[in-house]
Amino acid sequence: MNLENQIICADAVEVMRQMPDECVDMIMTDPPYGTNLNNGDLQSKLHVILSEGRRGAPRPIFNDGKEATPLFERVVAESKRVLKRGAVMCVCVSGGGGMPAPIYALWSLILCRYLHFIQMVIWDKGKIGLGWRYRTSYECILVASKGTPFAWYDKTLTVENIIRSYELGIPKIIPSANQHPSEKPEKLAEFFLRLHSKEGDLVFDPFCGSGSFLSCAKKMNRRYFGIDLEPSYVEMSIRRLREASAPLIQSQLSATEIGLNQQKLYGDD
Ligand SMILES: C[S@@+](CC[C@H](N)C(=O)[O-])C[C@H]1O[C@@H](n2cnc3c(N)ncnc32)[C@H](O)[C@@H]1O
């Protein structure tokens, strides 16, 4: 299986089961949170209003209901196998409440079951987010590793466990109708890729969406491998990766990669 600068349209667990042991240097991912956010609720309506000036159809995300946590656990179990020793897995997850159980706590416990839990980093997204009463202004990134010592490439050892978007210039994304509804800023990935990976490393995102984390990896001279179940998001990723320029590694989407995705997208045998 060729993992070199590939994006595959398929189920993450199915693909991961075919990946060799200890082949990945870092995982940076943003799974469906299980909150059904884009199923026609306030957030999806706001996305549409802000982007088009009128209401449009909801844009649900696959597996964004009760099935999200069991799916996450299967991916973590496979991650334990495919990560190299000491390699780090960073997982975006919603902060706060709004669910029967706090998902950041549930997912932290799942990570503890399979990996060495390092830290919960708070991503302060800036002023006022969506919701009622306690309005959402932050998200979390859970950081775990396959054993210790874990990959750490910052020489200062003084990195805070809060990311303040306004200090680091991380843009707030309010997705337009033609963007992924849960797109994350590339600069968020940059923060973690700098800490836990080095040039030439293979960075893997099993829920790559529009490819923001993979694009960041390419720009930072890492190799990338991504999966998403939704063909239109895989197409977005391919476009984004084609445009992302890597200053040192001049890797481009190869003919085989495009062929592979066409096969997955359009069902050509
Ligand atoms: C929160 S979004 C990721 C957004 C991404 N970080 C970005 O910036 O565009 C989660 C993604 O997981 C994908 N997904 C859901 N279930 C999946 C599965 N079983 N295997 C692979 N991808 C899946 C969805 O299609 C969605 O694009």
C-alpha cells in the first residue's frame, strides 16, 4: 500500500487495517465530534446565511451522531498499531458541554486506554462562538503518544497548553457554502506539527475533510497520507494539496494518486 502523499476516499478503519505496523510518524486529526452540528441546526443555518445570504440545505457530516465515539475508539486502536514508537497523535474535540456526556472527557479516557495521554490543549478561538448561555469560544486538542519518550522537537520546552488564536494569527473560519462545514485552520496544525514532527516525516489524517492538516504538512516538508469517506471533501483535499507548495520537497499529486481517487469517486473498475 502506497502511503506517500496520498488521499483516499474510503472508511478510515478499513484502510487503517491494511496499513503496515509502525509506518506513521504523527497523526493530526479532527474526527466527527458526534454533535450533528451541520444537520440543520443553528450552526448550519448560520453557515448558510453568512455565506449566501439565504437559507440552504443542511450539510451533515458522516458519523456525526452517536456512532462518532465507537468510530473514534476503533481508529485509536488502529492508530496504536500504525504509529511508530514515541509518535504522537493529536485529536481535535469539542470543549464544554452540550451532550449527554462531555466528549473531551470520554475521548481522553479512550486515548488513555490505548496510548500514553500527554495533554489536553485548549484552543482559544477568540470572541464569542455559537450556542446559548455558555457560548462556545474554545475547542480542545487531545495529545497522546505511543509510549514514552515521545517526539518533541521544540528546544525551549516552555510551550503553553493554551493556543491563543489572536496571538498566533490563527484565522477564525466561518465556512462558506463551498467550503467544508467544519474546516480547521492550517495554522492550528502548524502549532502541533512543529512540536511533534520533523521534515520528511509521514503525517497521517484519517478524517482529512478538505485537507487542511495535510496541506500544512506538505508546506512544512512533511509527507502526508489522508482518508475521508465523503467524495466531495476528497476532491477539495486534492485541489488544496495540488495548490499547496512545499519549499523543499517538490512532491506533487502523482498520476497514480489521481487515478486512485477517480476510481474511488466514480466507481470505475
Ligand atoms: C470534522 S470533519 C474534518 C474537517 C477537516 N479537519 C478540515 O479542516 O476540512 C470530519 C470528517 O470525517 C469524515 N468521516 C466521517 N466518517 C468517516 C469514516 N468512517 N472514515 C473516514 N472519514 C470519515 C467526514 O466526511 C468529515 O469530512
